[in-house]
Amino acid sequence: MNNNTASSGEVGGGRDHDSYKVQSSDEQTMDISMNVVWKLDPAKILKIHQEVRGGSFDNTNHAVEEKLLRPILMKIAKDEATRLKATEAYAGEGLVNLQNVIFQRLTDSELEEQGVIVENFVIERIDLDPQYLEEIKLRQVAVQRELRSVQEEKAAIAEARKTKAEAQADYERKVVEAERDKAVGVLEAEKQAEQAILAAEADAKKVVLQAEAEKQRTVLGAEGEKESGELKAAAILALGQAEAEAQKLRLQAYAVPGADVFAKVEISKSMAEAFKNIKGYLPESMKLNVLTGSFNDGVKAVVETGNED
């Protein structure tokens, strides 16, 4: 069932200009060109010949197509095609689904009971009004443009998101680096401050220790000098006491009986030793006994003084 203008009369047992016109659910006229491959059930050929009354075998085949196959095919095609919009049935998945449904219904119809076995079914094409097709094309173009625009927008958004993500990543990386540098700087400053504090404390302790050491040295020096002075004083005192004691003992030695005579003798010896170097002459009025008397008086005074001590 198609429009084959290249020939005249019947074509393959069919007709010229025989596409089937149906209305879609959106009231668009669809010219459906269809092709059915069928055969007769050998067990029912005699019954078909008698009931269809086609005369010769060829006339029987023509009668089967006109009286059995064509009406059932048109009914099924109308039932299924009118459920769809023209754009749904025109091409693509909608066309394939429509073809499969019609074929399935032909194989399950009463044709098999009447001796007609349908082996295959194909929708060759569906023709729509040219103006409607143009609108469909324009809509498709618009849809394509919209899809392209959407895709471009998605691509732009994706690119923007990528750029934003890269910028955000760069920002976060720089923030992390800045925080790291800040932390390192703070730690370095704290380290230097602590080192300075420790150095100052060390210097202060060093000064204190030096002062303590100096103080200790001074104290020790002073104590040493003190002890030395005390020892020297004690030594001098002891020496003086010893000297005084010796002198006392010497003087006491002259206090025994006969000691005054011994002292006088010794003093006379000393005076003689002193006078022997006197040269010249004595004064006119001075006699030797004067010197002697004066000398004796001096010795006496000394001896008596020693006896008193």
C-alpha cells in the first residue's frame, strides 16, 4: 500500500496511489506507505478459494488482499497511528514502535484463522503536509539551536565553574601558603625572642656570677688580709711580749746579789770604751772625778730603776 507513480495498474498485487491516509492525534494528515509480506496456509487454500470466490489462483490472491488483508490492515493502522502525534510517528523511535505494534497485531488477528499468514510488515515512510514538515524542521532547528545554546551555556558554565574552581583553589593555596608563612614567621620571631631572653638571662646570670665571684674574692681577700693582719698583730704582740719578757728577765737578772756590782763593772767598761776616743783636753774647771762621779750617779740611777721594775 504505497504511492508508486513510476508504474500503472497493480504493483506487486497492490495499487498505485494507494498510501493510507490517517489523522494523527494532533489532527495532522499522515500518508502511510506500507508493505505486507504474506502467504496462504496450504491446509486452507481450498477453503479460501471457495469462500473468497476469486476464480483463478491469481484472482484468488487479489481477492484475499482486497477482501481480507487490506481491511484488517487499515483498521489496525488507523487504531495505532491515531494514538500518536504526527511528530511522534513521523520518524525515529516512534515510527519503529508503530511498525512493531501493527506487525504484532496482524500476526495475532483473525487472518491466520482464515488461512492468511503474515510473514513481515514494514512502514516504508510517512508523508506529512509540506508546510507542517517545514514547521517541524524549523522547530527542530530551533530545538537544535536551543540544545546547542544549552550545551554552549553548559560548556560556558562548566568553564566558568572550572575557572572559579581554579581561582578558588589558587586562592585557598595562597591562603594556606600565607598562613604557613605567617606561622613560620611567628615561630621564628618567638624563637628569636626566646633566644634573646635566654641570652639576656644568661648574661644576667653571668654578671651575677661574676659579681658573686668578685664579691667572694673581695670577701676572701678581706678575710685573708684580716686574718693576715690579725696574725701579724698577734705575731707583733707575741714578739713584743717576748721581747718585753726577755728584757724583764734580763733586768731581773741584775736584781740578784752582786748583780749591781757586775752591772757597774760592765757600765764602767762601756764608759771606758767611750772615753778612750776622746782626744784633746778637758775644760779648765772640769776634773776627771767630776766625770766619774756623774757617771757613777747615772749608773746608780739605772741600776736602781731596774731593781724597781
